[in-house]
Amino acid sequence: MRIVFFGSSHGVPEANRRCSSAMIEVGENRYFIDMGTQSIEQLITRRMAPNSVKAIFLTHMHGDHTNGLISFVDLCTWYFKDVDPAIFLPEPVENTVAAMAAWLKCNGTTMKPFRFAPVKEGLLYEDEAIKVTAFRTMHNQMSHAYLVEAEGKRVLFSGDLCHKGPQEDFPVSVFDEPLDLAVCEVAHFPATKYLPLFENQPNLKKLCFNHYSHTFQATIYDVIKALDIPVFMASDGTEIAL
């Protein structure tokens, strides 16, 4: 399994960091956690076939996690017509689909049928390469974290958590088995708030901070010093192979 961060910024794009989008690659199959940036352009730049995208999982509907989905759906409607991923949206799905269809209609495009589905807690998606489990979080009225399992590895994408911090919201049940990587946000609270959860946690093997703001970036270095496991800070283009 390989993870590539197409966008790693917090809620506002920066000169060298786009908004949130992480691609997961398992063999020839590709999957996305969020599309806050123009991810289809990144695929083309990297000479990756859009029809290799098998599923897209949105953590929640804030624009810095979703705005790139419009361009993906647009291009896959009228040009990359063989692209047919499963697209998991927070509920109510009907409202989001209607809004996207109306936006495409503004430029004369009739959105083709896509495999839209609601995010439900528990096992959400499984194919020959990957399994994805959703956990409800409290960032907003309908937000989720995702556990991705592939090639014998387990990775948790926290998504955005509630402003009180991860002790209130992190899905600690993922530590019931070894967790090869946790990808966690630092946009809404200091990174040090993770320490009570991650210190002396033998089942956490690696930690990556993504979606971090300038306000709390310095606190990531405190976590790096405190933990005895590898800790990364994601930037656009960062790749992690497991």
C-alpha cells in the first residue's frame, strides 16, 4: 500500500499546499480519502489513468475536503466516460447529488449516473484489494474517520475531529490490533492533545500529521520529541509506502 498526499493544507490553500486529498494505491487500484483539491489533474500529471480510481471516501462536506469532487465528476461525465468509482458521501446524499447535477447543468452538462452511496458506520466498502471501515466523529453533524486495510496493513485517517480534541473523538478501538499508520489532523487543536492517546500505545507503529495549520504546527515538534515511533509531517507530494 502506498499513500500519496495530493493536498495537505488546513482549510485554506497555501502557496505550496493544496487542500485535503490523499490517494491510496494498492496494486493498480487507486482510492481517495477526500478531494479538496483538483485531484483528477494530479492523476493526469502523474500519468495515472482516471479509471484506476475505484472508490472515493469523503470525511465530511466542508469545501476544503470536497471541492475537487465537482471537477472529477464533471470530467468523468463528458470525457473520461469509463470512470465509475463508488463515491461515498455523508448524508443526505440526495442533496449533494442534486447540487452537483445543478452545478454541471450550468455549463450545459448532464451528469451521468455515478455510484453514489451514503457513509454508514462500520464496514463500508470491500473489494479484492482493500477494506474500509467508517467511524462517526463529532467534527460536524455528519463527519467520519476511516480505517483502511490492505496488503496486511492498517491505516487510520482521522479526518477532522471535534474542536475539543481527540480524547473526545478519536476512534480508539482501532488500537485493538496493530495500527501501521495513523494520519491525523492538527487544524483545530494542538498536536500535543494526541499524546495521552498515543504515548505508551504499543499498537501504533507510525504517525503522520496532515491538514495542519500554522497556529498549531510548532506543537507537532513536541509530539515528535515525545514519541518513540516515526512521526511525519505531510506536504503535497509526500509519499508513504507500507
